[in-house]
Amino acid sequence: MKQLSSVLLAGIATAGLLASGSLLAQPNLNDMFLDQDTDNFDPGLSIGEPFPAIRAIYSGEEITSPEQFMGERGLAFFAVRSADW
């Protein structure tokens, strides 16, 4: 019984430490943001740049412009390149 009490007390103490965040890994946020972009990565279109021509099939219909999908606040377009070529 005494051993069970010790285990229970240790469990409660550990739970308290975890809940307080003392034992959780803390992220290193130093140098998280760069002052300027110096690599060769090109993320694509800039804000306000015209959308390039597209050609896709959606619901059996050929799409050549994203305008039919735009709402009052614009359009979020995501292109995912398959890893299975």
C-alpha cells in the first residue's frame, strides 16, 4: 500500500509539472526571422501580379481561367506537385 501511495504521489507530481509546462520542450525562437531573403528559392507570384494562363479539367469541363472560382475576397490557389512520377 505504501508503494502504491509513492507511485501515485510521483504520478501526480509529474502531471503537475507537465501541466505547468516545466518539462515541455521549448522552441528556440532566436533568429527565427531573416532580415532579408538571400536564397535562390522563388515562391511564385508576387501579390498583385497577374495569374498565368492555366489549362485544367474540373468536373469534366476545361478551365482556362481561375475567375469562375473567385469570390468577393479573391481566390486561394494551391498547386501540389506529385512525388510519384
